[in-house]
Amino acid sequence: MTRLVRRRLPALAALLFPADRAAAQAAGSFPERPVRYVVPFAPAGLTDIMARLLAQRLSEMWPRPVVVDNRPGGNAMVGADIAAKAAPDGHTLLAVTLTHAVNASLYPNASYDLRRDFAAVSVLGALPLVVCVPAAHPARDLGGLLAMVRGRQMSAGSSGNGSPAHLGMELVRRIAGAGPNLVHVSYRGGAPAVTDLVAGNLDLIVSNLPECIGQLRAGRLRGLAITDRQRHRLVPDIPTVEEAGAPDLLITNWTAVLTNAAVPPPVLRRLEADALLAMRDPELVRRAEEGGFDVLGWDAARSGAHIHAEVERWGRLVAEAGIRAD
């Protein structure tokens, strides 16, 4: 190839592929303005905590800040709808959780499609749930609880239909063969459900670890099993569901960051690379782990596959259990 031809190839490529050239330039200068990080939950919740840790680190890395925008409502769909309608330039991010994977089945006519309208950037972290009973409850272990609920009626609280706690309760129902003996009581959030459990107004909860850990440590609740494959460093004395004899009671509440599916690939790759770098920051990891999270920081391909698999898994449970939207 002659020197003249080699000099002309880049210019020719720019003429033939102007969109690719523009996308590459956009990725190089990204972000050009503040980045909006939509969190479809109230401030100070689990998802909000992780989103703010990531937003702070990205703000330190980028020339423009990342601004967390809490938009709760509609079972976390209000914020998702806002992000779906935003300009597909990477300047709008969306925090999602297991709740959004379940919503895909609970709300089939939603204004957005989780798998079609969004691209995964990274699954950031996950935390287990804990099968909890009041301290005075006669069940001393998970096997005892499952045997009891087969023989008599019990109540189980959750933070709403389709919430991780509700899904965990439905797994308990299925594994125990409890049928109508297990009565679901829906609350507006995990905290009031835990409060009623401590008061003895409920028999059990499959609770997000951060929502029940204070009561577990105080001895007001008894943790029968962690819904993960390994024990958790914050409550090492609580056995896993496999150790407790119920290996199918696996459920983790994860959180991920997404962006619009139409974001140019070079910008998406920049978002992915910087998010993964941020999630390796030692201070971010320390603070997230103190909150109960296992920090994951998965790449976009693995994250997207995980989210799609979760939509399928929990969609089957929603259908089989007849779960309906509130």
C-alpha cells in the first residue's frame, strides 16, 4: 500500500461512516454536560445508597457531575419511564433492581420494555435476604418453620406485591407445600413489615438483610437462613438455605445501572469502562460492604444476560403463583 493511499484511508472512512466518527468523538468528549442518574425509589433506600456511591465516584472521574434524581412511584416504574424517554446520548442513567425484572411480568402493558428499551451498563452489587421470625416464635430453624406452615396458618409480610420479600415468601410457600396456609400481608415498605414482625403481628418475613439486621443483632428477631449460596459476613451465624435444607430458596436482591438502548456503542463502552473502574475503588467497596452489599461490578454483557435471566425466572413464579399488581 502506498504512503498516499494510507494517508487518504482515514479521511475516506470519515466520509463513508460519518455516524461512527461522530459517535467516537462523542465518546471521547463524554460527558458534555451533567449526567442524570434516575433512581426510581425514595432517598436513603438500598438502591439509592449504591447509586450515590457510584455517582460520587464518577463525578470525581468525569469533568461533569453525576446528579442523582430520585423519582419514586408506580412500583418503581415512574423513574424507569422517565429514563426510557430521555435522549439516547448516555447522559441519563437508570438504577434498577430485582423489582424491575419482576415488573416485566406484573405490568406487561407498561410504557417501556426493560429488555428492549434499555442497555445494561453494569450489575453493581447484590445482597441476600433473611428468613426471619420473631424471637418468641416456636420455629427454631428453617426446617421447623416449613413443617409448621404446612400444618397451620401463618402470616408473612412484605414490602408489596412482586417485591423481593414477596418473592421470597412465595418460594417458602412452594418449598413447604403450604398452599393457602401462608397468608401474604403487604406493607408500604420493608421497615413497617419488620416492625410488625418484631411486635409479633406476623409469623415471618423474608427480609432484605439491611432492613432486619438491627433487630437480628438486638435479639428481637431470629434469622433462620440466608437466601444465598454462602453465609454473610455481617451475620455469620445464620446458615445458608442449602445448609438449612432448602437449596431452592435462593434469591438475591441486586441493583444495576442501565442507559437507553439507543446510546451509541462507543458511548456505552465508555460508560461501562468507567463504571467498572469506579466499582473497584477501595472506598466505594468499603462503604457498600458496610451496608450489606456484595460488590459485583459485572461487565455489560454479563449484566445484560443476568437481567434477562431474572426476568424469565421470576416471570415463571409470577405466573405460577398468580401474583397480581397491587
